[in-house]
Amino acid sequence: MTSHTSSIQLLTPELWKEYELLDSGGFEKLERFGNYILSRPEPQAVWDKSLTTEEWEKRAHAFFRKEKNNPEKGQWELKRGMIERWWMNYQTHDLKLTFKMALSSFKHVGIFPEQAVNWDYIAAKVKALKNTNSQVSVLNLFAYTGGASLAARQAGADVTHVDSVKQVISWSRENMEGSSLDNIRWIVEDAMKFVKREVRRGNQYQGIILDPPAYGRGADGEKWILEEQINEMLKLCQQLVDPEKHFLILNVYSLGFSSLIVDNLIRSNFGIVQNPEMGELYLNDSFDKKLPLGVFYRFATI
């Protein structure tokens, strides 16, 4: 019996000098962002730490301490001299991006480093499409602080960036300006509501990027639950994507989602796609432990 499932890949950023996963384990991760080392929770790191707790305490400049009644929120404990905001670069042959880093009450800091492999993919696909004299419009849904938007814009695409949180859009704009870019279209709205309206308008995009959360709220309190709504979202995206020239990236970070679920979702909504790739994104710590940080599926006509 022949399988139509793509082989599973494992992808990790390999050339990012300013980011480093130093250690992981005990449901935590120890990371270097530029000149600063942070210790924060990581539910996937179920194994033991390689360094001692004392070594973590010695190395880290800031520690995220979870609230007892709300594991998603907490406070940062800062050592003397540690700052709450700073800038960090991502530079490759094709990209030179600058991000504002900030210590948030939800343990996030402004970027998901594992997504750098998708930024590189986006830049390559936008440039390839532009080489065919195509107009390249890219839609970035659940766009957060805009790493994917910056990559697409720097490669020459017209970018529409959609996120439901106004403060995050402001953060994205700072990243755009810090990266010496301009003219990204900002939309503060529930992603599903926006996509439905775009379908009614008959608009199409050559690139679509989806990085939805497991749970979320729209700008007007609309509820997003990944398992319940991702199938409908992909149905709508199938109508939005240019049938002739396109790329699409789906990334999900949810403990309940496997590569096979994502593979079924793509094939049931898009049929046979060109140049499919699927698998897991991960970060490799200094002791060669691989920390899984999401399942991806991507395909492109070029």
C-alpha cells in the first residue's frame, strides 16, 4: 500500500549567532538573547537539566517565576544591571532583521527563535516568485511581533499583518522601523473575521502564513480554539491563495497536534500540493538535547 504522506523533517536555526539555547530540562529552558541570559518555563522540557540549578542561577540575568494560580502568567525576577528591553539582530545572507526584546508577564520576550527557519523559507520563496515577474502579496495571520512579516517585506513582498492585540501591532511596527523597513499593512482584528471578509471580497495572496495559538481571543473577544477552528480557517485560506503561484506555511504549537494531523488537514483542504515539507521545529541546546517547539507544514509552487 502506497503512502501519500510527506517524510517528516526536523528543522532548527543553525546560523543565529545572537541566540543560543544553553540548557533545557526540569520544565525550563536557559536561553541567551544577545547579551542577556534568561531562565523561563518550558512545558516540553520533561527531562533533567544538564547543568546544576546553581549553575542556572549563576548564569541567568533574569528568571520568570510563575503565579501559583495562573501558570500562564508570572513575574520576572531581575539581577542587578538587567534591563527589561533591548534590541537583537537576526542576520543571514538574505535577511537582516532587528527585534525589540521585552520581558512580558506571559513569559514571552518578543520572538520565537525556532521560527527563523521559516523566515528564511519566506524570504527565499518571495524572491523566487518576484523573479517570475510576479506581484507578491503575503498575508500573515496571528502575526504576533512580525518576524515573518519582516522577512517577507525585506524580500520585496507587499505584506498584510493581522493580529488581534493592538499592543502587539505597535511592537511589530517598532520591529519594522528597527529593521529599516516600511509600508507593512497593519490589521488589528480577529483572524477568522478578516479572512472571511477577504474571501467575500475575492482577494488573493501569493503567500499565506499561519501561526495560530492553541487558544486565543480576537479584538472583540472572539474565541479561538485551535482544534475546533483550524479546519475552517484552512478552507478559507484555500480560497485566498493564488492557484497558480503561491507558498503557504502552517505552524502549530499545541501538545495535542502531531505532524499527521497537520498533514491530513492540508491534504483534505488543498489536495495534492507542490513541494510539500512537514515535520517539527526544534532548538538544540548545548548538550545536544532537542527541544520540540511546534509542528509545521509548508508548500510552494516554486
